[in-house]
Amino acid sequence: MFVRDPCGIVCIIVTYIAIFYADYVVIRWIILHTMQDSLWGPFHVVSFNTVVLFLMMAHMKAICSDPGVVPLPQTRMDFSDIHTGGSGASDDCEERDDWSVCTRCETYRPPRAHHCRICERCIRRMDHHCPWINNCVGERNQKYFIQFLVYVGVLAIYAISLVIVSWVGDCPQCSTDVAIKQNRILHCVILVLESALFGMFVVAILIDQFQAILGDETPIDRLQGAHHHYQQKSRRAITLLAQVCGKSHPVFWLLPCHNPPRYSFRRDERLIDHDV
């Protein structure tokens, strides 16, 4: 699923520019300058780029995965009474036994599904539309979005740590050329600022994501005051996390490879299977 949103496309480009720039600085200006005669050099090249690979895999999964789009009906439904206000419904939906009618998609949608004006579709358990993945964060791709945030945070900490280590202690193999040293300082300062900015940003979003998961409510549910309909206090945190990350062992939750479960929509005794 790819949304033709200019803001989202720009954010994706900025994301990859930042990732590749961080990789360039770490390898060209840190590892090759301060660890060229040490086994730590190859180790950090491999480990840093492994995190970059996982980050990119999670990001592409979050971009391309179906976030949980509610399928449109095969035949057009008549909601003329809703459009004319005859049912007393709101502009967007009419509640019917936990299901609602989306007047934009002109279809029924299951509980906790919401309409995204950018994607122009209803999304199951929609959390928000994120320009950094140019996609909605919903039932089927929230795991990848969280993985992306975690790997960005890990990469930011890793990059800052390498900068600190490279400037602490003696470095007999470092070039004494003034121009090279100035370039290295400039790139390291930019990398630290970039890492700190993105690191704080993703930590804030991660906290919000985990609060929503453990509270069993999305930000949209919170805004609409629907918290009391869905939250179940007796449910364990591990169960709530497994709903997002899958039924595999928690050790594998950060691996960006997962086959989304098959889910169904039931309305008026009709069953529609949807498998991506």
C-alpha cells in the first residue's frame, strides 16, 4: 500500500538521507580514522550496518504493509438516509451494535476502525497516519512501526557512543592534517545533533505507542471517549503486546519478518475474509 501524499514522500526521502548520512559519517570519519588498525573497526562496521539493515526492513514493511484496510463492499450499499441526516448520525459514521457506517467509504466497519482522510479508507485499530512511513499505523503494521522506532533509537545511541569513544583517549593513527581534522569535527557534530534530535523524537513516540498498547486504546479512542468500551483491566501486559507483535516468542518480536494473521469481518451474518 503506497499513499501518494507529498508530505509523506518528502519525509521518507529525509529519513533515508539521514540514515545514509549517519552510516557515511560512522564509517568514513569515525571507524576508518580511529579504528583502522583494530578489530573493533570491522566489528562496528558489521554491527552498525546490521542495525541499519533491520531499520530499513522494518521501515519498508511499515510503508508497504496493509495497515488493516476495511475492504469495500462488492456491491454498492444504499446509505442515502444517512447522507440526508435521516438517521441522526454524525458526518462520518453511524453506530450500530459496535459496528459503524462510514459515509465516506459507504460501507460498514468493525469496532475501533476509523476513517483516514489521507488514505481515504477506513483502517482497523487506526492509531494515526504517520508521514514518516507515508501510511497509517493500524492493526496490521503497528509492529513494524514500533520496530522502526526502536531501531532508530538504537542507531542514534550507537552513533553518539561511537562519536564519544572516538574522541576520548589517544588516537595515534588519526591524521594530524588540520583540514581533515576540521571536517571530522564538523561531521561528528552534525551526526550528534541529528542522532539526538531523532533519538528524542522516537523515544517520545515509543512512549505514546506503549501507553496506547498497554492501555488497550488508540489515541483516536481516547479522543472519542471510547476507552470504557474496550479496555480490559484484567488483561496482562504481555497479552496486549502479543496482539501487536504476534504470538511468537518475545525474543523474535524485534525481527522485521512476520506473516500477518488472517482476520475476518462479520456484519449482518455475512463473513468477509481478508488476507494480505
